[in-house]
Amino acid sequence: MSTRDPTGPAGPVHWSADGRASSPRYGDFYTSEAGALAQARHVFLHGNGLPGRWQARARFTVLETGFGLGLNFLATWQAWHDDPARCTRLDYVAIEAHPVSADDIARAVAASPEQAPLAPLARQLIARHPLPLPGLHRIEFVHADGPQAGVLALTLAIGDAPALLRELHLSADAVYLDGFSPARNPDMWSPALLKSVARLMREGGTAATWTIAAAVRHGLAQAGFVVERAPGLPPKRDALRARYAPAWARPASWPVHEARSDAPGERHALVIGAGLAGAATARALRARGWHVTVVDATGPAAGASGLPAGLMVPHVSPDDAPMSRLTRAGAALLRDWIGQDSLPARHWREAGVLQQVDDAHRARAPAAWDELDLPTRLFELREARPGQPARYFPGGVAIEGGALVRHWLAAEGVTPCWGRAVASLTRREDGWAALDPHAVVIAQAPVAIVATALASLPLATPGDPSTSGVLRAVRGQITLGRTPLPPADAPPHALSGHGHFIAALNEDAGWPWLVGASFERGEATPEASAAAHAGNLDKFRQLAPALARQVEGDFDPAVARAWVQVRCASPDRLPLVGPVPGRPGLHMLAALGSRGLSLAAVCAELLASQIDGDPWPVEERLARALAPARFIADPAAARPGAETSARA
């Protein structure tokens, strides 16, 4: 008998009296009769030649078609962690259409004494288990113990496997073909799905599974695998192993790429711009063992990234639009980074965000979430006041933007170069050089990233008239409070909607609260205005009428205090992330707009993954929507006989 309603929000797992987990949806068990750990080791690890094949490698990628209770992942993590010759970076990308709860993972690990060694790792996974929402979720587990440091990066892709496999961008060294049986869930073993797996394989990569169904064997062979039977895990007599060795040339559009060299001199990047975009990029590359030189004309967080406090909260839309998916991934990843990087608690606060919306219909979860039958855990529906619908985000965070940027740029592996303005970039045999106005080299590296907000396109594409005016200025003014609010009146969380209200994060802030920010398109001068203070007061009146009445005098232009800076936005409001067409080794990250805190981490992680040859942290379609190529023409395409690249 089940311990819970399997059709309810708690998840799809049924637990029998003897502790075995099954799926009422598919009428099949999650684990084999011989035990999950034994199957993981015999069928998947040994079947793919692991741990031997990742030894003496800098990085290795595993793809799993069904994450289930996470036991294959935990067994792989344990084998990697305990291996003194382990690869430096192990990427584990897993797909799951019906994610289980953290409680189910804990119960599965505790189901057998043989799985006790997995418990410490399971606790780490459970503590950072992502919300069961559509899209890709990346979590990095850093290990500094043992003979060498290493990173295991889990990318959990939640959604329908056939659809998601077409959206992943990676080069798999090993594949775990797992899921409910072909008879119970044939779509997970179809020829089309296996062809999608082949698209993501590195040539010579391997695959393993516990089923020997004829349809699976034939499907693998048709997709380009050489298939063989192998000894099974009793009571099964056989299992399958396969090696990807197609007899035909791979299509050029397939996303197989080699990781960059690990030679120290080649793993050096030049980042131009010390705002949120540049600092996040430096952080993502540094975590991969890169040395990063950051050049800025002024210093860390001198522009819009130096905001006194901002909110990290995902965008929500009825159609789960690209901005919603991107900020959802970005907010979760940044929250994870803050914990990993030990940002001092005085610079951020996780106290929740109450976001007012126009009407009750818009307050609800996107219709796209219904397809996955997932619980709505990102936010709760509430009322900000009688008749005013709102969403409450318990994981919303308020952060001092400047403190975060300085914290990242002060880390080991980052060389700062402040007070040097970059006038131009020039390509040399050994990479890119940043030149000052007198053509003197400031710094150079094999890879360069432009993250200079409004100046990004002029610097990355000098003399290209088609990029003129693409990046747009949006001035933002925050009103810093003067009058402390009585503790009994101060809201227990930040407020957002049309504008936001944030209480001071620490005693040294110099202001008890702030309200803002204005959104003045086309204004490129950071000058305070009385009109913006008046607009901020109007926003505050909508957010909290009673509170606004208490402090109206603080918005009087004669005494009001302001923080003003200019944001950078694109015409479609999405950032520009990726390689600059026609300029090998040059990349950019710009146009974070007014959502920098929710976008910076995932955009930087995408850029670093593209540069270093790692699996991408977002769907390929979403990455293409961010590519600078949507605004920058490839000069090579204009030459006679030139072909346009199939990939941004």
C-alpha cells in the first residue's frame, strides 16, 4: 500500500511494504530485484568501462536518460569521489519527466544496508535538490579532498525525454540508457529517441543498459552503435553494451565538440568589464580552473551593477517564455553560487519576495507547467492586501550587487587591472590583446570576453554599422530612504511588482530602506531627477499605501537621496551571450537589463560552458535566442562561396 497519494503533489512514487519503489503511472519498479546499487555498478558503471575510462582525463561526460530516484547518479558520484585518479570535472546530465521528491531519494538510499555509503552524498543532493520545474537545473558539487580537487556538475533536465534530447548540447562519453521497461514505456526506447542519443555522442563513446529487447538492439544499431550482449546482473542473464562507431559521416550540425586544451597558457581568459556580467563570467571560468584577467576603466561594480540592493526573483509568464525559463534557472544557480562562494551574510538576505500582479489570472502558474503534472513550488498565491493578488516567492533573495561583484573579483585566480580603459581589441597569433587609447597593450589572452554594457558591441564589432543602436540605454533611479520605519510596520519580506521595496540588509547600509527603480528608456546620463523620485513614490503607493504615507517626505526632491545608473538592454530584452560571429576566440555577455541578478549566473555559466566545451546549462533553443549572432552578421557569410555556420 502506498504511503501517499501517487497522483497528488507529493510525487509519482509508490512504496510497497518491503520497501520497493514503483510507479503507478507505468506499473513498473524503479529498481531491479538485485538492488539499485548492484545494478548501477554492474550494468552502468562497469558496462561503460568506468571508472577506468575517466582516469587520466581532464573531463568526462555521462548522459542518463532516466534519473529516477537518483541512485545511478549517487553510485557514479561515489565511484568518482573514491577514485584517486579521477577526472578533474565530471559532467552528469540526466533527464527525468516525472521528478521524485527529496524524501523519496532519502528513502530509496535507506532501503538497503548496502547503500549506506551513498547516504553522505545523498544528503548533499537532497540539500540542493532543484524545484521540480521544467527546464535544465545545474548543481555543482566541489570536492577538495583526496589527491586532487574536482567538480561534479549535475545537470538535471526535467521534461519529456524525446523533446529534451533534441535540446541538449553536449558530447557524451558514456550513456546510461535507463527507464521503465520497453513494454511499459516504449517511447523511452524508440528508434527516434536512440537516434537523438547518438546525436549527442562523442565518437567512440559507449552506452549500457539492462534490457536486451530486440527493438532496443536494432534501434541502437540503426543509430550507429556497435551492440554486444554482456553478462547481466542475476537474475538477468544478459545486459547490453554498445560503442558509438557510425559507418557514416556525422552531420556537421550535430553538437559534438572537443574540450579545450588543459595547457596552463591556453586556459587564460581576458574579461573586459568589471560589472555583474564580467564578474560572473570570471567566476564561472575560474571554477573550471581558468586564470582570468579582468580589465576595467574604473573598477569593480562602478556602473549599474553597484546597486545598493536588488532582488533576485524569477520572471513568470503564462507561456513560460524564454525570459521566464532563463531567470528561473539563473536565480536558482546564483543562490547556489552564493552558498558555495560564502558571500558574507551581511550582503544578502533570503527573506522572500511578495510580488503584486495585475489580476488573479496572471498570478497563476504558467499553463506550460501543467504538461509535466508538477507541483507549483516556485511561489505561493497570496493577497498583498484585500483584492490585490500576489505571488510569494519564498526563495527570493535581496542582494547588494556591488558586494557580490567585489567578492567574485577578489577570488584567487582573478588578476584585476583597474583604471585602464580599453579602446580596441586586436587579434594576434596567440589570442586577443586589449589596447588602450594609445595602442599600448593592457593585457592579452587566448580567449577574450567583452562585458562592457553599452560599449560591448562597439568594442566587439568596430566599424560595423549594422550594430549601431542595437544596445539601448535605460536609466534607473532608486530612492534611498531617510526615515526609519517602525519595526511593527516594516514588512517581513521584500515587495515587488511595479517597482520594489527593500529594507536595509545591514546596519552599515546608510539607508533604512529603498524604493525603485525608475525605467527611463533612452536616457544615458546617470543624473538624478525629481520626476524619477515622484515615480518611485507612485510605485511605493501601489506596493504599500500605508507605508508610503508614512515616508512621503523622503521623496521630496529637496531632501531625497538617489542612486542612479544606466542599464543596458537589447531590443528583445534578452541578453547577448556567446561567441562574436567572425571573430574566433572573442565572446560577449551584455544587456542584462533590469534583471542582472537573476540572469548573470546562468548566462556566465552558459558562456563558460561554450568556451570550455562542457554541456550547456540551458536548452539549445534558449541558448540560440541569446546568441549575439541574432544582431551581428558573420563577415564570412558575405564573402563569395562562404557558408553560414549552422551554429551560433
